Amino acid sequence: MAGEGPIVLVVDSDNSIEEISSASGTDKSCEVRSYSDVISVSSTEHISLATPLRPNAVLSFCGGSVPSVEEVVHIDIPSSSRENLAYEVIHKKRNIEEICICCGSLEIHAQHPLFHGGICAPCTERFLERFFLCDNDGFQAFCTVCCSGDLLVLCDDLACIRVYCSECLDALVGKGTAEKVKEINPWICFLCLPLDVYGVLKKKTKWRTELKLLYDCESNQHWVYQPLDALERKPINVLSLFDNITQELENFGFLGESMGNGRLKYLHDVTDVVRNHVDEWGPFDVIFGSTPALANSYEHPPAWYMYQFVRILQYSRPPERSRPFFWMFIDNLVLEEETRDAACRFLETEAVVRYKLQNGTIQNVVHIWSNIPSVNSKYSASPLYVDLFRIAKEIYRTRIFSQRPATLIKEFFVPLKEYFRTFK
């Protein structure tokens, strides 16, 4: 049965597809990020008002050699508990497991899954809510350590999507580290480098296992697969139903002309598809499906797309949790409430609502069901009543559907980089 957990709602910025595409080709040293607002609501009829998130400006990398640990680590005695963390550990011999490495609190709730050190309850909640959230540039939206931060540096390893904030770099690695890494090109992050310790930041050998354990114990998500090492990742194999997501996956490097790239099979109609067909074409790693856009015509009743997706999904599932397997179904506001409720029962998860704001008008509203962890992250804010039925009628009347529905959810595919090979 579907859980009672909160629903996620993501409000895009006003950037058009053309603007996003052109930005993706710019030099990272000049890139300034703008982020979506993500909030949770108790139902699809009461949508919370988005809480603005501060933009994260990416630090530049200007070339230079990698400094040694001795050069990077500089212990000072600042005033705040977070800034004083390294001093406490190194000089006062306080156990780092007794300190939250995200904020400096001594009220420890759990141990940080990626690095040695504690993590308090508020920071644990923020970590679980944000860790898998990514932006449309293909990187994490928040710092790998604290899942917060304003200025972020990106790992230049092609197989990594990690980012680190200047606050964590200076507090845990050493004062001035954020400025020093500006001169490092390429800069490889602390989870990718072979050394284990930088300042008081020490990565865990089995951090992928620890990450999964934290989500299993603390998160409201039904299931999170353990991320794979880059050498263990295989090319992705996707079955796309009713809408072709080749473009979205190509943009993130899952598909392309490179040797060993992934494969996508698109089916517009699955009326005559049986289990033997799926077995012959597969095995598949990702199953995607979508109802037609609201203002477009469609060949079947809206509910047909949902029930056919569920049928093909059952054919495609591997033996119970034997390997990473993901799915996503999108409703473009064409399903009746009764059918959406049925989708929650069959797919065993609540729907997520995502919409785009442009010039003060809500556009391209979709419901999403998925087991991709980024979809099931949550935020909270004060309630705001929004009538989705009225919005749907307005979209249909004005035919303002200017984008394919899949463009609204494309960054949700980024965490799949943790499980499947990419060629760029």
C-alpha cells in the first residue's frame, strides 16, 4: 500500500530549455547556479508556498598543483563551534564521532555515512532530504558533507557528481582551503582521491554501504539501492513508454556515440506487448512512462497509460532487489483522481507534484511516481491553496504546454549516475 509520507513539489526557475542548454556548455569556472524550490505538501489540493533557496555560486578552478595536506591544513582557534571543530579534535583530543561535522553540535543523533564524525538530528534530517537532489547541470544541488552551503566546488572526476561548500572545506580540511582549491585544475574530491584523511575530514572505506544503512534506518523512502563504485557501473538499459526520453538521458551522458554507452528502447504503443517481448528486449534497468501532454490528443483513455505502464513494469522487474532497478511514471494532469489513487496503490508510493512558474503563471504541472531517490526527497513550508483542476483547465484552454513533460523532471535522472556508466 502507498505510504503516508509527504509529497514533494519542485518549482522550476523561469529558464527556458534554450537557456538551460546554452548554460550547460559554459566553462564551470564562470558558472553561477540557480536552484529550484522544493517543498512538500499534504495533498495535491494544498500546495505549500516555496521557500526561496539561496543561489549557490560555483568556485572557479584556475590551474595549479595539488597542495599537500600540510600546506592545506592550518589550525586556527576561531570562535564558533563549527570553526573550532578541527582545533577541538587535534589539540583537545576530542573524538570526532562526538561532534557533528556538519554544524559543530555536540548533540549527536547518528554517525555521518560518508566521513568519520557525528551528525546531529537536524543535520541528519537535512542530509536525508537533500543528498540525492541534483540540479540540471548534472551535479549535486548541495554540499556532500553538510547538504547545505552557498559556494560550491565541483569534483572534476567524470564519474563523480559531488560538490563541497567553502564552509566545510575551511572548517574540516583547513582554514583557507576554499581559496586554495581555486588554483587546482583538475580538482578531485575527497571521496575520489586515494588518500583517506584531509585535515580532520576522513572518508569511510565503505561509505556507500553506510549511506544505504542510514537511509534504511532513518528515511521515509521505501528503498534506496547502494551506490556502486565507478568500476562496477554498467551501461544503462532503458525502456521508454509513450514518450521518448532519449534527449534527457543523452544530456547527462547515459546515451551517446561513445563505446560502452547505454541503450534505450522506445515504445509508443504496448497493446500487443507480452512478457516474452520484454524478456527478449531486456533486461532493463530503468522503465519510464508518461501520459500524453494535457493539451494534446491521445489515442487511448488516460487510465490506459497508467495500467499499461504497471503491466510492463511487472514484466521488467528483476528478482527481488537483485540489482539496481528504477522506474518513473508521469501524469500530465489527465488522470482522474480515482485513477491517481489506483496508481498510488499499484506503485506503492504517493504521487509527487511538480510545476513550472513562468511570468507568474503556473505551467506544465505533472504528478510523478518513482523509486528514484531524488524524487522522494522532501521540504516543508507554509500551506498555500492551489486548485490543480482549475490550472489544468487553463492549460488546456490556452494550450500553453510549451515543453515536453519530461523536461520538467530531467534532473531527477542525475542520481542514476551513482549506479550506471556515463560517457561524459
